[in-house]
Amino acid sequence: MKKVVLSIIMAAFIMTTFAQGKRYGIERAVLKRNSVVEMGNTKQTVSSVQYFDDYGNRESMESFMSMAGQTLTVFTMVKDTYVYSANMATKQGTKINAAAAMDDYKMVNYLNLTDDVIKKYQIEEKGSEQFLGKECKHYELNVTLQGQNVKATVLAWHGIVLKSSIAVTGITMTEEVTEIQEGADIPKGKLELPEGIDFMEVNLPSF
């Protein structure tokens, strides 16, 4: 369950869920990412590919992780306040109403941070930093979600998070982009919910 909770937190901080208008400063791109989730003595490495078009208003992610000697592919998409997630091998999927799951949820749009969001997430801009040859804005966040303290460090370029670190309740997640394909054509179907999957709605309990 903690991994599910973490995915929702990541949606809040990293995917800038539910933003209206431009979310990113470039129209479309394909980004390759690597992330590491650590819980106690357990470490999970995940690689992923992020696709977006229309300045981030259409966006999805495919994540790949090794489990029991097999590679698991998970498709994730944020649409109409829901976070959809599907195991592409078993064709099983879930959807979580992220806005309802988190108390007093506010979107984080690094392209256009509002005073309300800055106050809620205690966002501090710490200057700029180079990453992958891009001039990024360095932010630090500190917020309580569902009674748990969440701390995050983010490097954002054109509103796109290129590097991040999040810590919550004994879980840490670090993620960084390894390749940016700016203006790349998005493969057909990557920005649509996959067919043949019945997404079961689940509620997110407190943890």
C-alpha cells in the first residue's frame, strides 16, 4: 500500500496533475527516466518513458521494473482528476481519484506556481542548477499529506521535473531524466488509455 500512496504523492508533486492551460514550456517530448524507491532494506529500481503533447495537457508514462525474474510493465495516465494504472501483462487496472484521496489537494504547476500552492507546499526556490545541460530551477517542498510529512527536492526545466527526491514515512524515492527527446513524435496509442482493461476504482486509505 505504501507504494500506491507514494505513486499518488508523486502524481501531486511530479506529474503536476489537473493543471489547466500550459503545464510545460515546450509542446511535446519523450523523456526517459530512472528512479529508485527505498523502503528499509528493500530497494526497487524502475525505468520509465514519459510521453506528453499539447504542452503537457496530454500525458502518460510507461514504467518497467523487475519482479521475480520478470519485467513488469505498468502504464500510468492522469485524466479527469483520476490516476489510472494498468499492469500490461495481466490486463488489470485501477483508478484512484487523486483529488479526493488527498485532503485539500492543490495542483503543483512548476511553470506557473501560484501563491496558494507555494504556501501549502512550503515551496522555496533555491536558485538555479544545471542538469543534462539544461538550466533548471531548484525547489524544495515541505508539506503534510494525510498526516504524513513529505519533503521533496525538485529540479524543473520549462516546468518539467528533470530530477527529484522525495522522502515520506521511511520511504525515499529519487528520480532523474536520462534522455530528453524534445519535439519527438508520440507513438500511436501512447496518450490513450489501453484497450481491453477494466479499470476498477479503489479508495486510498490513510497510512
